[in-house]
Amino acid sequence: MILKSISILNYKNIAEARLNFSEKVNCFTGKNGMGKTNLLDAIYYLSFCKSFSNQPDIMTIRYDSDFLMLQGSYTRKGEIEEVSLGIQRGKRKTLKRNGKEYKRLSKHIGLLPVVMVSPMDWDLIRGGSEERRRLIDLIISQSDSEYLAHLIRYNKCLDMRNSMLKQGISDSILYESVENAMSESADSIYILRNKWIQDFAPIFHSYYASISGNSENVKLQYQSQLSDSPMQSLLNSRRAKDAIVGYTTAGIHRDDIELELNDYSMRKVGSQGQCKTYTIALRLAQFDFLKSHSGITPILLLDDIFDKLDSSRVENIISVVSNPTFGQIFITDTDRTHLDEIIKRSGDYSYKIFTVENGECADNNNNTLEL
């Protein structure tokens, strides 16, 4: 899949931008805080209908504007796809595919697979379990619409049950009705997450070894309360306790992934460089998983990936992402040193480099690369 061009209006600090892209390597350079990440985030938004940072929609509209508009032109499976997304203050966002508006935004997820590597991925290690569940859901949902449907259904039922608990409702028939639907979706989600970790972990191990120089032992372990008991049994046994605390204490919304380095928690023993290597390997494994399960090569967004890494790991990352199997790449950095090296190694010199300053993006068409 290729993003041919994008039009941006009033997105964060970008007042207006119309950019045409290379089918291989696209580089954004500039000082920190100029808007490089916002350009990648706009691309991400067109795939997921939300910001990578999970900012509320209202906060993505430029401060002095009442609306934003994003438009992307793609080539997907040999066909042209035109996608446009608009948000107006005080109104719901609208998303159109080839001029036709979606009735449900969830129907769009998976159409345009994108993987973003960001400094915010630090939260995958240091953040709470919800960060790691979000990663699982993000990956599986893009390649399995049934999983996404179960997830939406489960979360709706979870909200209903929590509301009943807070209100002090004691009608057992009403609880059973909600819990039966919860259990059906939870059991399906658990099965799909288990299968995912079995497929995903070996890919992750391979990427971590490539970046670290094969010097460290890493492990991913899926943790779920459903490993010991089916969802229905958990809900039945905890209803009295849940009524006291006012929320649902058991279920797949409590799942987690244990991230380990040399048999210890990555959170406790990982250095900055090791943690960054870990998260980059997770995202590159996400890329491979989506590519193999969807039949579409995702777009790869690399935001400031070289910071806090020693020279050998930087060298290894450059070697990995220069592989032509990665398709179209968008990458940000404060200077061209690493970008030029990636372009050289990719073997495809139909690249584009853009300079970003104060939300304005200049297309440097006359860039030359010393070989």
C-alpha cells in the first residue's frame, strides 16, 4: 500500500500542507517542536480516526480554527482509495471513503494498515497494563474484524455492568443478560489473544536480536485471568465483591503482557537503550504480523527512533529498516545523517526530503545524495 499524497488543513500546528510522496522513503527534518511528528500523526489519523497520542479530537484542531480536514490519496491492491476526515468543533467527526461516508468508523479500521514507532512507546514498558492491551487490540483489530466486533461488544457490556454496580442494581436476571454477552465475547477475545502471542513472539525475538546484536534474552508472556477460569465463572464468583467496590474486577479488560529481559521485568532492569530497543522491536514485529495476516504491506512511520541508542544499535536499526520488504517509510530526524544512510542502503533513490519549520513543510526537490 502506498500513500501518494496528503492534504492537511488546521491539524495541530499545521495550518495547511499539500504533499506528494515517494513510494519508498520520505524524510522530515527540522528542529524539535516544529511539527515533524504532527505530519506523521496526520497520516496515522487517516488510518485510525484518532491521534496516535490519543488526544481528544477537539485538541487536534488548530488553536485558531473551528475545524480540521485531512485528505489522503492511496494505492491499495492496485486500486485508488481516496479518504477524507473532517472534524468541526461541537459536531461529530466524519470519515469518507471514495466520497461515501462511513456509518460506523470501526468499519474503516484495517483498510489502511499503518505502524508508528514513537518516543511515546516508552509507555508500553513504564505505563500501566492498559497501554499494553491497547497494543494487542491495535494489532489484532487491523487484521481481524471479528476481533474488533467482539471487543466493541465486550466494552459496551462492561460499561453497562459497571453502571449497574454503581447504581446498586441487584436484579440477577438483568446481570445474567449482560454477563452472558460479556462472557461470549471475552472467551473469543481470549482465544484470539492467545493465538496472537504465539505468532507474534517469535517475530519480536528476531527483531530484538537483530537490533541488540543477539546479546540479550527477551520474552513476552500473555497474562489473563481467563487462563484459570472462564469469564462466566469469574463474573459469578465476584459479583458480590464487585457490588461493594462498584466496578468489574475480573475479565479480559485486566489482561496484560509481561515484558521480560534476561528473566527479569523490563520495567525494573531495562536501560533507556534496552527499553527503546524493546519497543522498536515490538513495532517492527507488529509490521510483519500485519503484513502476513492482512496481505497488505503497511505504511511504516518512524518518529525520532535513533535517540538514546548507542552507535551499534543505530547501525543495526538502519540495516533493518533499509530492507526493501518494508515498503513505504516516513521518518523524522533533526538532521540528515541517519536519513541519508537509510536512503543509500535502501537501494532506491526516488526518495523525498521535506524540511519542517513552525508547522510549514517545504519539499526539497533538489536534494542530492552523496554516494
